[in-house]
Amino acid sequence: MNKHIPVLAAAVAAASLFSAGVQAGGFKINEQSASGAGRAFAGSAAIAKDASVVFFNPAGMSRLEQSQASFGFTFLNLEGEFKNGVRTDGAGVSSNIPVTATTPFGEAGVYNDGGDFMPDKVIPFGYYVRKLDEKMAVGLGIFAPFGTSTDYAQGSLASGFADETMLTAIDIQPTFSYQLTDTFSVGLGLDIVYAKGVLSKELDLVPLAAAYKAAGAEQDINPEDYRGYENKFEVSGDDIAFGWNFGLMWDVTPATTLGLAYRSEIEFELEGDSEFKKSTGVMVYSEDNNRVVPADALIGGTSGTVPKQASRVPLTGPQSATLSVAHQFNDRVLLLAGATWTDWSSFKYFDIIGTEPGLISAVSGLGENYIGHIVEKWRDTVSVSVGAEYLLNQNWTLRAGYAFDESPVKEAYRTARVPDNDRQWLTVGATYNLNPRWSFDAALAYLFIGTSELNEFNKDRNDEILPPDNLTGEYDINALGISFQANYRM
């Protein structure tokens, strides 16, 4: 790689758009129902009690006694802490320098720990099922299948790898269900998904150590102008993509039901722009001649202008399969269990690719118009859950559940955008039947996530480390979810 602008190259080569949310493994979201949340979503593909079955298993729509609608939301109170962080001195020195270092190259007091980098969020959902006759039903669901949001404080240690990350997705799912026999039903749905993503990262284009070195070479600069970050890089894009899903529901015995639900891969091609937020007068350090030079020096420029560059971001929403069982133990107790396999191994690399020639891809050093390339190499996961419902009386049903979600992120590839780890759920919930038409669900879930260690480097397309930056530390993440749902029977 040409060494005119190595720091700029490392900065844009390290971009990664999506991080793991705390809702489920990877960037999947589980919060599509308050009734399901109360039992940690155990058995959700094997029961049909409200219109949220549109999402969990469309085969159950034909089993509802009447047309109905369900709608609600989940509020997530999230806490994320990054601590014990260290970073390199910015001049390629292999040893890390702590935040509290007193040497001028350590830039003591410039960086912070990022604060609580996980903002609270509200996740809405809504479903409608129309019974056509005793055997057929159609339905429509609107929900969020994927999503995540992290935002480190300005000037944090982690911001050089991950500043702000946002992914939102809305799935509109029309479905059809048919009761083939008294004990066996099927369902099929189409997923129409709109996804939008934004990332940013702060750029230390002239590390303080390099500024002192250039000043020592009698360049007319003030090294103190280069303390901390000088700029910010941002990528945004959106797309509409399509997938499909199907479900089967079978009453093995009068008391036991099995459910199988499958969701296909969804291939996104998010298209938008890559840009430097400060696009003019951009200066970077050149190792070739120990000088601070305009950012466009690599291609013969002198203005320091870095224009926007149109780009695309391929992303795969993974396929998944859920197997559930529901057993009516007695008149009051319903026992539930389930397991979900997710094909996260399809997510091997994350790329930002310029769709037109531009300076940003030219200085990345990755070739073929690549702006960023991240090695992910996620692994397939299996999540399991168990739960129970207790019919207290004709008005009240109580629920509780436990779930274990396996993380798809391998420790060697954990990043500041994906500080993911295995997590456990403890949940409680209840349904209140107000009258024959209206019922209400509420649930409370607490999420335990193990401490995650981080040792991240920038890497090229051959998985080779790009100096000088390295970030180490550990993450503590916790979450509390409160869900509410209203159901109306027609």
C-alpha cells in the first residue's frame, strides 16, 4: 500500500456498519410480542392465542377462533459500559499506552471511556388476522426483524473504531394459513423489508506523536492542533428486500402440539454515501516524507478536499428455523419449550464498496474500489427457551420463562461495534381479559450478558493487521425490557 496517507487508509478500512443488539444473537430482534416475552418466547411456534402468531408461526392463524388484531411495543432500558481501555500511541508502537499516560504521545485527558453507549429504544409491532372461514385465514404483520443502536460519547477511546451505529428495519408480512386436517395446519408468508443503516467513526488523521515528529522536521505546524480526533467518517444507506417464511403446526396428541417455523435469508444492498463530515481542508500525516499533507495528496491534489463517494453495503439477514412444543399439563398449566437455529455463518465479511471512483476508496489501500472490509466469520447459533403459563382464573393468565441465547461472534473477531456475548433471559408476564373483545398483555424481562473482552485491530482484505491502531478493554452490558400489548377480537 502506498504510504502517503496510511492513517487515512486505516481509518476508512476499519468501517463496520452493524453491531450486535442486546435483543437477540447478532442483530436480530426478538421483541415482537408481549405475550411471547412473558414466557421468554418458549413454545411460540406451537401456540395460537392472539394475532402475533403471524410472526411466530403463520400456520396458527387458521386456529384462532375469530378475526382479531394485536398491537403494542417493547421499551428497552439499555446500559453498556466500556472500561479498562487502552490504545496505541498513534505512531505504530506495538505496546499500548493507557488513557492515563502522562507522555505527550499518550494524549492524556483527551479520550474518554465512551459513557453509556447504548441508548434506550422503543420497538413497536402490530398484527391483524382475518378469518375467511373455519379453515382459512389471512394476516398482516408489521414489526422490526433486525435492529441495533450504539453511540459512544464524542472523543471516546472506542470512537476511532466505532462512534455511532444505527440499523433499523421494518418488515411488512402478508400471510396465508390453511387447516388441512383437524390436527394439522400450514402457513406461508412474504417478507417485504425496508432497512436503513448509518455508521460513523472519529478519525485521528494526524496522531499527536506524528505531529511532534513532523514539527521536529521543521514543518510549520502546531502539534497541539492535533490532539485527539480531527474529523469524522460516516456511511449511510438503505434498501428494500424480500424474503419468505412458512410454518407447520401439528397436534401430536390432544394435549401436545408441535410447531415448526422457518424464515429465509434476506439479501440487502444498502445504497448511499460515504463521506467525511469535514470535507475541506483535511490534513493527514504522510510517512513518506514525514510531513502533514492535504488528504488528496495521494492523487496529486493540494486542496485537502474529500468529496462524498457513492457506496453500497451488502448485508445478509440470516435464515432461521424454530422448533417449539406446547403441552397442556392440566386445566391450568401449559408447559412450553423451543429452540431456534440461526445461520449466522453466512455472515463472513462486511464490506463498504464505492459505486463510483473516489478519493475515499483510493486511499483505503484495499483495491477494487473497496472503502472498508471487516472480517466477521460469525458462527451458527442455537437459542433455547422454556416457559410456563398458569390460568389463575377466567380473567388472569400468569407467565414465566427462561432463555439462553448463544452469541454468533467469535472472541477473536469481537469489535467495538459488536461487543457481543452469550446472554440469558429471565421473564415474567400476564394477560388480563377485560371482556370478550379486549385483552391486555404485559411482560418484564431482564437480560444477563457476560463480560466481553476486546482486542481489536484494523485489518485489510487478507485479514492482515493495519497499523497503528489497537483497542483493548472489556464490556459490561445489561438490559431491562418492558412490553405491553393490546388484543381486540372481532
